[in-house]
Amino acid sequence: MFDGEILMVEPHREYIIQTNLSLSYFIGIGYEDADMVHVKDFYLTFKGVMMAIIFIAGLPAILAYRSTLKK
């Protein structure tokens, strides 16, 4: 779960909800169409993007580097 924001639009107001988002939401897995009724957009914050990059690329790279040093 990564820091993100959801832009909600209702008939007379528009507001942003700060919440944790899963990367699976961006490929269409993990939510139903009924959950997205008033959702205009959702996105990761800068902190969320950095955390995703660290977990997806950085952590495996560090582990691979350590394993090559160990040999």
C-alpha cells in the first residue's frame, strides 16, 4: 500500500481523500465498478511513487548486489 489521493466528484462538491492505494488499482484489479461511482481520478503522491520505486526496483537490486558480494 502506497500513499495516494482519490479525487471525488459529487453533484455539488469536489474533494480529495488522502488514503493508501494498491498498485493493482492502476491495472484494474482489486475494485468493483460500484466502488468508483463518484471517483474522478486516483493517483499516487510523490511519497507513494518513491516508495513504489524503492520496493519494486530498489530492494531487489540491493539484495542482488549483496548476494554477488557474498560469493
